[in-house]
Amino acid sequence: MKTVTTNLEDETIKTLYNASLNDSVTTLNTLIQNNPLILHKVSLSPYNETPLHISSLLGHLEFCEVLLKNKPSFTNEVDSKGRCPLHLASAEGHTQVVKALLLANQDVCLVSDKDEMIPLHFAVIRGRMGVIKELINARPDSVRVLNDDGSVLHLCVLYNHLESLKFLLESIRGDKQLLLAKDREGNTILHLAIRLKQIKTIKYLLLQPEIRTTTITLSRSSFTTLELLEPCPRDFINLKIEEMLTEVGVQRSKQMESTLQHTPLPSISNQELPNGRRKMWENLWFKYLQFQGNWIEETRGTLMLVATVIATMTFQSTISPPGGVWQEDTHTGGRNCTTYGVCEAGTAVLAYAWPNKFIKFMAYNTTSFFSSLGVVLLLISGFPLKNKVMMWILTMAMTIAYYSTGLGHSLSYYSTGYQHGLPS
């Protein structure tokens, strides 16, 4: 008899969960009417989620309201990941369900899951504006809960939800501590936006007086906001961000020591803006010389290919020079053979006809060959290529190889033209 009763209860619980999946309010009311304790027995079931978890996740508003009316403590129950029903409804953006859950219990706004994420964090990650507003209205202090990724403002930037960021900044206006909060890597929200190259977000943040003060602070790695761009490729987005930062008076750490105490932070809307832009263009060439970025690492494969092709071309032109080689010893190969006594097999025809030009051709060819080989050697040797000395050596070697190949080609074309009777 006991086994039969247990099986019956198990079937009833299973029916309850199926009703939560199918949004069957009628079935739920019938189950409660037939067994008023059915909702209380959910905690004895093997399921790690309550019916409220399922209905909240799926957005079944009426079903949630019946559950909350009969057992409001379901709002405090958490699943195996430490998430309450409000976590799930917030992530899915079910605003009406969120309202119902908050009406039953506002304190669940501060419940953290195993990753220290509260419902507001889930709503911010997904950009659920309606849910964000309800959660902030219910518990304004939830916006100050931090996790490993920083504040909710960091999450807005990390997942690129500008509208959510604007709303949250308005709701915490004047809270400088939260505005300047840092994540585990020491980045403020402005540092993070720069790292992610979010131009719209950066532009908006620089319009905020409190945020603009962070443009002269250092991150944990001792980089100013401007210096965060230096390891990145030099593209249009980087130049645009650099211009925006320069306009508000951002300086590199070496310049800060001499100017920070004497120069007030300029306003982005004052008349000094053109001066900032002019200063940026005046220093642009210097910046390119001093901060080269990491283009060598990014073009390592291309450099290897070009250097290999140049080495192959110059080696081939050395063993098969313009005009070819004598196929056999001859005394009748023209006046030059008569002059030299004999034209030996395997020697270059050009060397007898125009020895001075042949010497120049071989000099250009040899220079190009060994320059390109040097580039290949450096690229495969494992030397760090980010420092300026190595980058300068590679640049010069490729430049020499390129121009030497061009000069050798021009000279060979000019010399073979002589052989075909073209005027000198």
C-alpha cells in the first residue's frame, strides 16, 4: 500500500512539472484542489528545479501567478547552479513575470548564483531593458553588486549594450566610486571600451564629466587610456579612438609627469578642441616612429613568403644570368672572345660583353639575395620581433632586398637590350 501511494505521488509531481512546461493552468488548479500539499511536496522530489523555475524561464505569467499565490516561498528556491526563478526570467527578458516575482519577494534581486551573478547581471548581459528597469526600481542597491567581471557597467561594455549603459549611468549619477570601479584586470569601463574598440561607447563616456577624469589614470599595467591602443594594429578605428582621447587631453605616462600638475583637464565642448586636434596631427609622425605596434608579428607569414620569393629569383638569375652562358669553349663568339682569347663554357655572356655592367648586376643580385636570406633567418630563428631594433633591421633588410632586386632587373633589361642591337 505504501508503494502504491509513493508511486501515485510521483506521478502527481510529474504531472505538475508537465503542466509547468505546457502552461496548463487548469491542470495546476486541479492538482492543488485535489491535493493542497502538492506544492509543498516538490522539495521531496528528485528534481533540482521547481515548477516556478520552469514557468519563469518559459514566460508563463498566469501559471507563475498561481504558483506564487499558493506558495510564494518558491521565489527563494535555487537550482543546482544557485539560480532562483528571477535569474531565469531576467535572462529571458520576461518583464511581466519579473514584475510578478518582485511583487512576491524583492529580496531575491540580491541572490547570487555560483558565479556571483545576480538577476540584474543576467538582464544586463542580454540587454533586457524592461527587466533592468524593474530590477533597479525594486532594489536600487543591486546595481552596486560586483563580480569577477567588475560592475554591471563593465558588463554593459563587455557585451556592447550602450542603451543599458546609458540607463544605468543615469540611475547612479554622482556615485563616483562605482563609475571608477575596476575589473579584475584593473580596467575601468573606459579602459574596457578602448580595449574592445567600441567607438560609440567611448564617445558617450567621454561626454560624462566623471568618466572623463579616468582618461588620465593608469590601469594596473601602468598604461594610460591612450597607451592601451599601442599594441593594436594601426587601423582607422585605432586612429579615430586616438583622436577622441587626444582631444580631451590624454597623455602618455611619460608626458603626464611634466603636465598633469599644471594643465587643467579640458572640457570636450570648449573652444580648445581645435587646438587638441592640431596637437594630435603635429605629434602623429613622432607617434608612428616611437610606437610601431605589432605589425611584424601580424605579417610574419607574408614577410616570409616575399623574402623567399626574392631569394629564389636572385638565386635563379645568378645561375642563369641575362644573355645566358657560353655552352662550350669558343674563340669565335664575337670580338670579346677574340679579346679575351677564349670564352669558356658555363661563363656568362654578359661578363664578356659588358664586364662593368655585369659586376654591378651581380652586386645588386648578391645584396638582394643575402638581405632576403637574412630576413628568412630572423623570422625562423624565434627572436622576439616586437622590439624596435628588430623591427628596424627587418624593415631595412626588406627595403634593401626590394630595391636591389629592382635595380638588378633594370640593369639586366638594359644590358640585354644592347645585345639585341638597341641604342646605348
